[in-house]
Amino acid sequence: MKVTICIGSACHLKGSREIIKEIQDLVAKNGLGDKVDLNGAFCSGNCVNGVCVTVDGELFSVQPETAKDFFEKEIMGRL
């Protein structure tokens, strides 16, 4: 599974660093390093709605406070 988190300036200001850290920690905690390919990208084109995160090409808007729920639903829920 490929997960890409935007690190462009708008998403950075909205908390992409915190989301990256949270998802990295959850991937490690759940032993998913071999199943989840985490990547960064500049501008995913959806700057107004929060930090852009794609899961296998599907675009989501995530906030630092919703990162854990996002992980449970969109990453764990697909494995």
C-alpha cells in the first residue's frame, strides 16, 4: 500500500509534520513496515482542505487531530 503525505508549504502549515510522525509511529507499532510504503510529495493540489494524504492514489484531507482515526479506517481498514 502506498501512502503519500503532502509536505508542501500549505500542508506543512496545517500540520503535515505531525501527521507524518503519527502515521510513522502507528505503522511501526502495528508492524506494518513491509506493507505500508510511506512517501512525501510536494503539493497534491487540494491545499484548502487540510493536509493532503493519498492512499493508493485516493486523496484524503487529514488534520493532526484526525490522523489516528484516518490510520485506523483508511490504512488498517484496507489491509
